[in-house]
Amino acid sequence: MIYLVRHAQPAVRRKITPDRWELTADGRSAAARLAGRLPWDPYLVASDEPKAIQTLQCAYPGRAVDTDPRFGEVRRVEPVDDGYAQRRRSYVSGTPLPRWELASAVVARFAAAVTDHLARADGRPLVIGTHGMALTVWLAAALPTALSGGPAEFWAALAQPDVFAVDLATTTVARQPG
């Protein structure tokens, strides 16, 4: 079983790129509460972005978290402004945006990382700390019928943090209540 964990709330800092943002105090508290929604003894891996690593560290205090940049958010040049939601909804729905990583490239790197880390997990649950757009475009490609309402609606409904159990064998995606 794979558990996709969307990171908790980061501190938005306009002078720092989003891939370097860290969690707020509220984000750390919310991430700590994930423990009841996640398996007890998983293999842990996160993107190399602080907010994803910190989310898993708060959910699993004292546990080692491997990192893999292939689980990182969509690479892009994007202003920090009020138009972010519409741009992101368009992107996850399949609209290529200038100076944004192609969705097909995100899917390829994410899928390769999933394959590699499932092997390393050696039968244990795989918990992946990642990001909203990256997990959405991968799920839309890997399990297209599992996202009811489509990728834009799925992305818009994501919480910070959020957890989804993904079963590739049964092609199911289930939000973990909490």
C-alpha cells in the first residue's frame, strides 16, 4: 500500500522560493496529528523540500525520512499572487503553462520514484511526503478513474496536510479520515 501525504501548511515567504519554505507552527501541529491516519511501521520517503520532510518528521518523530527529489512539486516559474489557484487548476487538468515542467515529465519522474521506493519498502507500507500538483498529475495518469470529479476538483479539495491510501492493484485511492 502507498500513502501519499500532501505536506502541511508552510510559511509563505515572498523572498524565498516555495521549494525552500518550512512549516508554520500550526502546520507542524497538524502534521503531528497525522499519526492516526498513517500506518505504524512504514518506509518513509519525502521530496527534498523542507515542508514535505518536516511533515513526515512531525508525523513520525524520531524516525528517519529518506528523501528523493523526484517526489518534488512541479518545477515552475510562478508569481506568488492571487492567481495561483486558477493556474494550478489549469495545469493539473492538462493545460501546459509557459516555464512550467511538462506534466508528462512529472508523471515519469514520480512513477520511477514510486517503483524504486516500493522495492526498497520490501513489503512494508510506503509513505511518501509530497506536494499537491505532483501527486495529482501522477494519480491522474496512474489511476485516471480513481479521481472522481477530475484532477482540478481533486487538487482544489486537497487539505494541508492530507493523506491518501493508494492501492495500485485494485486501482483505488481513498482519503484517510482524520
